[in-house]
Amino acid sequence: MSDGNYNRNLLPYRDYQSGVRAGRAQTRAQAFDTLKAILEECTFSSNEREEILARFRCLMP
């Protein structure tokens, strides 16, 4: 009979936490790419576009 620690040792360390972080990073990347695509459709100069993207990066949690 197991002492209860056997099964825990087989699991990856903090698998849930790393999955949550990976999901957040993926969502941030998708949001950034979507904003970049929207800004390319609008009539902004390249300098204005870069300023908006830099501001967006600062505001993203």
C-alpha cells in the first residue's frame, strides 16, 4: 500500500502553474499581434504605430 507520496512524486512539478503562465503568455502574444494587424489597417505613420504598440506593452499585465 502506498504512503500517499508515491503518486505525487510522479507528477511534474507545478504543472498547473506553468500551464497558466504559458496560457497567459500566449494570450498576450495573440492580443499584441491582433493590435498590430489593426494598426496596419489604419492610417497611422510608422512612428505613431510604434508608440501605440509600446504603450500597449506597458499597459498589458
